[in-house]
Amino acid sequence: VRILAQTMASERQSPLRLSSLLLACVVLATAAGPPYGPGHEECGPLFGRDAPQFHVRDTSCAENDPNGPFYDATHGVYHLFYQDHLAESHGGVGKGPDWGHAVSKDLAHWAHLPVALWNDQWYDLAAVFTGSTTIVDGKPVIVYPGICDKSHEGCETGTALAIAVPENPSDPLLTNWTKPSYNPVVNNTQRDPSTAWQTSDGEWRLTTYDGLVYNSWNFVHWEHLGTNPIFPVGECPSLFPLPRVCPGCDEGFKGTLPSHVHKCSHDGDWMQVGSYIEGPANTTGRWEATPGVDFSERKIDAGAFYASKDFYDPVKQRRINWGWAIVPPASTQTLPREVMYHPVLQQLTFPPVEELTTLRDKTLTYIPSLPLSGNQTYWLGDWPESMGNTSEVSATFKLPAHAATFGIGVMVGLDSTGTTNVSANVFVSYTPSSGSSPYTVTVGVEQQGEPLQQWMNNTDCPGNDYNVTDVDYHDAVTCQDACNEDAKCEAWTYVVRPPKYASCCLKAPVPSCLPRSGLTSGVKHPGPAPGSKITDTLSLLPTETELDVRVFVDNTFLEVFWMSGRVAMTVPLKHINQQAGMTVFTTEDVVASSVSAWTMSSIWVPAEEIAWA
């Protein structure tokens, strides 16, 4: 409901946003619960162990865009906000969302804090949408778009830009935020303000989703400068200096480096490298191609990833990016990824931050060298059921002199006949190159769907709800009957939850289904679930002799990184084998020079542990 309500409150939704509405029946119908506001933040029962465990997410509510990440140098704390559940209702006004809040000392372990920004002023009464944080004179300042009533003076566009600052700067967690009396700082504007950048003259500038540029000399009074006609148009834009070069990637490079990166979201998330010329004061500046450097936009994640937000980390002098992972049961934030630049390949890379290795718990396997013959699938080990549900597996393959498809299988099980059933194969379709220039190969994730039955216990089929009814009956058969009697219905899910005894969710078309305790689902016409394949193009240098793949499995989805993030992919799982085994596989003779796998621990710690660490 939070996501649906956000859509109703907004006229801004992209096709990807619309396609990801109503992610799970489990999240739907929370509006009938208690009013949302300070002290009333839960959307229903807490998500359980079958939800993602090492990604930042709300405890019980649906979420989407990451918002305003920053590092508080005074207290040594990282902050990440995100678009969270329904906004507070004021006489029927307040459709969502607001800003959830999490904090960390190390980017690996996190604590939940109360909602940071509620919709409690005329200029944000309907919702608090996606914004950014800028460090101004050493202090964090949030600029966000408030969604307001268009009948109110100054709100003809339905959006105003406003500022929020810490209420108590001495609080080590900056838990509470306040909105200055001079708000809003811009009336009749548009959404998604970027983090501001400062010119050599001390002028602050920021951009919004439609390429509009605003400026300020004191971060209080803002003016509209105009539209930068060269900025690609999209949601959640960002402009930042070129990040550091990836380790060892500049060997032999003699060209010109671009100065900046522009990012925006439109049918996925895209980044573009080029040269930003700030120009005279009180102008938009120029965004143009760097001589000899590709100026085209490149998608930074081919999977279920959108509305990413970045910030500069002064601790390790790096740029870090989070995305909205559109995954069951109700979305998460992706793992934090460092943004780097590969000057020889003229592309950005997105490896997971190095701190994530501290989440490794039990070593499941370590194989220093593994020769594989043609059409071989190698089982990486036997361990208790479900240990692979929250895990990391990494493999480095020596590039063969012949064509081959090889990779890693995850969520693998054995049926009663001993046949291997693989939920997802992370693959490389490799063809060698004889040239002296960079070349490309295809990489991706291929999945099998779970067989679909008319009745499936402990199963959720999230998404594609067209009718959700809160009901008093205690038998899921009645929900199944409702689907059978409705010509439009192709699948159903029955979930016990307030405000009545349960909810019956009717769906069309049939969504992907996955195990979830306590839910019952079914389809009208049983049969094999459709599989899927997501692919992207990986660039390689002719001098490279090995290729690495790193896969994070977190219950309902994967994050995959090829060649230290030259390609990154966020992939919801269509089927979960409870055995949760892992394999490496190949179609031709290949050597895996190393294979490792670990279980991953939960990221969550008490807020006090962050405050006093």
C-alpha cells in the first residue's frame, strides 16, 4: 500500500516504478492499521528469517529509493535514509512516503533508528520524496522534495524543496531532524534534488530530475538558473567528480580522464562520464564529452535495481552508491558499492565495499585449484539445509583457449532421484579473442521457475495483485474459490494478518512464487513456472588471463559481481531450494584457480552499539 499510495500521490512514476508496485501481498492493506506517525511505524508482523538478512531494509514495511546517504565526521557514523511506508495522515492527507533511517560505523553492521522525516508541514503534508544530503561547513544538510496540496499558494506544481538539519548536533546518531522556519527554500519546483556541489567561487548548485539547475550562496536562499540541456533527464540525478581509478587499471593508460560523472534513473540506472565546466557564477555550467572518451550512458545494473544514490566517503576517499533492490518480500537497499573508473576500458566499476568481508561467518568451502572437464557440475560441499540461503561464494576461472560457458550455481538441491535442481546459474559465455584490443563476452543469471500447483503451502506469490480483500474466514479454500470464480484471476495468495483475520490476494498474470512460512498460494492452471535469463556485456583486456565472479545470496535475491564490479546485477530468485547448495559448472574444460564460500551473518546491531563504538 505504501508504494501504491506513493504512486497515487505522485505524477512522476517511471515504467520501472509502475511495474514494481504491489511487490508482495504481504505488504498490501497496511493502510487499514493504526495511523502512521511517531511511535506508530510498524506495518504489520516483523519480517522473519526468510527475508533478506544482510541488506538494509525496514523491519516490517515496504520501501524503495535510498535517500541522502552521508558520513558524519564529527561522530564517525554513516547514515542511510530510504523511502519508507505510509506518511502520517492529516485529515486524509498523507499518502506516503517518509524517510526511514539506519546508521553504521563500518558500512557492514547497521542499526535501525526512528523515521527521520515525517510529513508534518504544509509543504510536505502529502509525502516526503527522495532527496539528498550535502555537507555544508562540516555539517549535514538535507534537501528534499515535499509533496504538497496544489491548492496551497506556492504549490502549483505539487512540489516544493525544503531543508532539514539535525535537531541536536551533539547526538552521536543524529536521530532527530528539524525543518527550519525559512522552509520551503524553493516553491513550484520538481522532485529529486541532487547532492549539491560547490564551484570554485563558493557557489552551491544542485539539479533536479528534469535537468533544472538551482544555485545558492548561503544554502538558504535558492534561485532557478535554468535547464542544463545536456544533462540526461531522469529521476534521482547526481553529478560528482570522477572517482578514483580502480587498482591496477591505469597500467599503460596515456589518454585524457573525464572530470565528472552524471547519473540518473530512467528504465534502469545509468551513468555517463564527461567534462563539467562550471562557467561563470549564476549559470548552469556545461556538461560535454571529454575528447577521446565515450560519452554514452551506461546502465550500472541490468537487474532489479533503481533510483540509486551516492555519497563521498572521506574516510577512505571513495564514492559509494546504493540502489533500490526491487526484491521480495518488500524491497531492500543493495549492498554498498564503491564507484571506480577503469580508464583503459573507459567504464565505471561497482565492486562491493571491502568492509563486507567482516560479515563472513562460517567457511563452507575453500578449494585452491579445481580442474573441471566438459559438461561437469561440481558440488561444492554438503552442509546443513538452508546454510546457503545467506551466503557469499566467489570463484576465479582461468580463461581457456576455447569457447566455454562456465560459472556458479546457487540455491541448488537434489531431488529424490539424485538429479541436481539448480535455482540460479550465474554464468559467463566466453569466446576467446585473438586481437590486441579489449573485447566483450556475455554474462548473466539464468533461473528455473518452481513448478506451480493449484495449492502450495508455505508459499508466497508476490506481486501482480489486482484485488486484495480483507476477510474474516479462516480457510484458504475460500480464497482459492474466489480466484476460480473470477475469469481474470490466474493466481492467489492467502495471508493471515490484520485488520481482519486474513487477506485474500487475487493476481494476474501469475507472478514468481517463493517459499514463505505461513502463507498459502495457488494457480488456476498448474504447470512449470517460466524461467528467466538476464544478461549483460562484460569487457575484458587481451592481457587478462583470469575472470572472477562473486555472488551474494540473501534469501530472496542475488547480487552478482563480475570482474570486481565491471558488471553488477541484482536478481530476485524465482525458486528457492531449501537445501541451498552451491556448484561450479562448465560446458568445456576449464580450471577454477580458486573457489570459496562463506555463510553471512546478519547486519543488525543495537543502536547503542553504534552510538558508543
